[in-house]
Amino acid sequence: MTWIAALALLAAPDDDLPRELGQDAGEKNFSFGFRLGVVEAPDADDATWTAAIALRWGLGPLFAVELSGAYYRTDFEDEDADVRVIPVQASLLLSPLQGRVRPFALAGVGLIFIDADFDGVLAPLGHETDTEFGAHLGLGLDLELGREAFLSGDARWNFYGDLEEDDLDFLQVTVGIYFRFS
């Protein structure tokens, strides 16, 4: 029961904190963040680390827009395919609750830039690059650290390329810190 009271206190609005997803005019509604996380792609040999940067703009009491770019590297086919991936995304965030802890849903579109080298049985393929358009959906949580910064974490499922094949789809789970600016 104590943890429910603590969660309610954290979720309660605090007039001393800015509302990243619901700023009043003239308050700090722009933030820049760094994120680290894990990517799991279907058919990849293993999950891998990812790093990202993001810009977020508050658009009122419920919405924000985020632009982000990430990087990850993974192997396929027992390391015969070495793939480097750069997803660049634009997301709309919806946060129905305001306070120190703010859950949110996100959806958006993006481009994925792929650079692959092939070895072993795939060596005849040599080197390939590709760019694909896609979409993503996810859920996340922001945690206020004060007026100047907040922690953010999210999980998003990314759909890229041909809808009949899932070779370019991946799950991305990240946590990061954002700093507010005017």
C-alpha cells in the first residue's frame, strides 16, 4: 500500500516543475537528450547496444514532437553479414498525465539507413547499402529531475521495408537524459 501512495505522490502535478509535454508559453519547451539502449532484430545473431540523440518540443498540455537519430551494429547469418544501421525518426508523443512521472505513448515515421558487408557463404554479395521508409509505435515514461532535466525511457517497435517480411523490423528499448532549453 505504501508504494501506491509513493507512486501517487510522484504522479501528482508539481507547480515548480516544467511540463515537457505541456508547457505554458514562454517556459522551457525544447529539450536535447542522449539515449542508450538495446536493439533486438528478428533473425539477428544477438541483441546489440544502440546510442541515440534526440530533440523534443512540447506542443501543449498533451503532445510533444521528437526527432531522433540512433546507431547500432549487428550480425546476421552467424556473423557472415555485418550490418550497420542508422534509424532517423520523427515521433508524436501523447502524455495524458502530468507530474513528476509522465507515461506516454508514441507513434511516428522514419528512414533507416543500412550499410552491410558480407563474408563467408555470403561473400559474393560483397557490400550493400539501402534506405527504407518505415513507422514505429511505442510506450515510455519520463521522470522529472528538476526544472532543467528529466530521464526518459521507452520501448518502440519499428516497422521498416516490405510489410510481408520482418527482416528490417526491430525492437528498440532505450533510456536517456534530456536537458531543457528555452
